[in-house]
Amino acid sequence: MVISAQERLADVMAAVVEVAAESGESGTYTAEVARTLTAVVGKVGARIAVEAEVRGFRSGWSEAMELAAGAPESGAEVLRMPSSSEE
């Protein structure tokens, strides 16, 4: 099962909120806890964004290579734009 980037970030946020709530209930929520939780969300969010960009690049690159190779089952139609000298 593949988890989407949005679902992964939602899971991380839910865990952070849970930790913050438990820390608050126990009286141990401090500025340091807040900074740490913020750093966790930032790092995980950045990692998720990079992975999504790489995955998007890979799929786009694969589609471009299929089109360049003339693969008939690629499902994309290539239309050439006329250059200004062809108009």
C-alpha cells in the first residue's frame, strides 16, 4: 500500500499534536518541546516535498523517454508548436 504525501504529512501532524497534548496535560510542555516538534514537522515536510518532486520528475522523465522512443502506448499526444519562421 502506497501512502500519499498528504497522508504522510497528516500522520506526522497528528502525532505532533498528540505529543503536544500529552506534554501539556503532564505539565512538561516547554518552549524547547515546541521548538523540537516544529523542527520535526519541518524536516518531515521537507523530505516529503523532495520525494514528491523526485517522483514527479521520474514519471515525467519516463513519459518523455517513451514519447522520444515512439512508444505507441504512452497515452500522450505530442503537438508541435510552430516557430515564428513557420507562421
